[in-house]
Amino acid sequence: MSFRHYLRRAPAVSAAEAVRLVADGALVVDVRRGFEWNRVHIPGAVHMPLDVLPARCLELPEDRLLITFCTGGLRSAGAANLLVEHGFDAVNMSRGLVDWRAAGGPLTG
């Protein structure tokens, strides 16, 4: 993924809004590395690390809102921009894992 994906501000939602959107059918795309995913992740999320996202994004559903997710929000911002460029309806969950927990979002490990 090129640096330009990090320069634009991706459409973003708060963790509280992401929790509500997931309950309404949105899909979380976790772009963290494997060891981070193995430690803890959102139930029902798709694990697609950022380094493979450009090659594998067409595996994602086109009929659902995609919410990109990482630890702090930077990697997922680039991922959301990439997905939007590929025609997906995608937003970035800003501030990542810490805010997800604070918003009462479920986690599994």
C-alpha cells in the first residue's frame, strides 16, 4: 500500500458508533498483524492484515458496510481509504482497540 493512503482522512466513526453499526450488520475488518489478532480480536471480524489487504480485498463482501480496525486507528485509516478506492462502502474506526473496549464492544482472545 502506498503512502498516499495515509495522507487523506478516511471516513471515520467512533467506537460507540461502530458497536451500533456492527449490531446492524456492518463487518469489522481487522488489519492488525497476526500476533495482535491472536492476542485479542472482535468476534465475527475478518482478519485481513494491512500488508495483504490490497491483494485480498476483493474477497470482502460488497453488500455490507466495512469498518476497518487496528490498535490505534492509523493503519485502519489507510485501509479504509484503500477499500473506498476499490468501490467498497468503508469507514475507519478511529482510535481502535482502546476505544472499542471503552464503548463496551465485545472481544475474544
